[in-house]
Amino acid sequence: MADKPAPAKPDLTPFFILFLIVIIAGLGSVRSCQYTTEPPSNLPGDGGGGRPGPPVTTDLKQYTVQVGSFATQAQANAMAATLRSKNINNFILKANGRWLVCVGTYVSEERANRIAGRLQNEGISNPVVLPPKRN
């Protein structure tokens, strides 16, 4: 009885390239924004509660809903992961040393307010609608 040759190992190069593309595209989800006012030194969310901080103006061209403000990126990542586990897409903005977790971009303030209401009904405390960047 002849030994069967070992099966050829699959070429994983296409999967590796796709993986790199996904990682690089994900880095684009961390955006910067600027405070419209000077942030107070005792911002909500410092203790990991993730409550929204002061109003901000984002570089986004549409409205978004801020659901958390954190002192560290790790805290923001944890909240983002929790939201994703609930099938809530989100992204993270960095603003003057704060990490903001935001949900969606919306053309109208009305739509953003409806989404903020739904998020609050799902147990997200104090979602804040952030306006688009004004030129």
C-alpha cells in the first residue's frame, strides 16, 4: 500500500492582504475633532462611566451621536466593543486628549435625535447629538 502524499498547504497570501486592508481601513475610523469650548478639568466619564463630555465640533460633514467620552483610548475601545456586541456600529474620535465614542453620521439633526432616542431606550445614558463642522 502506497503512502498518500501530504495535501498541499493553502496559499494564505490573499487572506493576509485582505487582513492588512481591513486593519488599515479601520485606522481611518479614528478621527480628530476640536472642542468648541475649553474643556473643564473634571469631565464626566473620567471614572470609566463614559458619560458625554462638553459639546464638541467634529471635522465630520454630518451630524453624529456621541455616546461616551473617556480619558483613555482603552476605555473608549471597551465601550466601542460593547456597542458592537449589541450590533451598534460606532467609531472613535479624539478631541484634546479625550476619546469620544460616536454612533453614525446623519444628514439631518432630526434623524440624529431619533437615533439618540433609540440609543437611550437601549440603555445608553445621555447620548449627545454633535453638529457637523461649519465652514
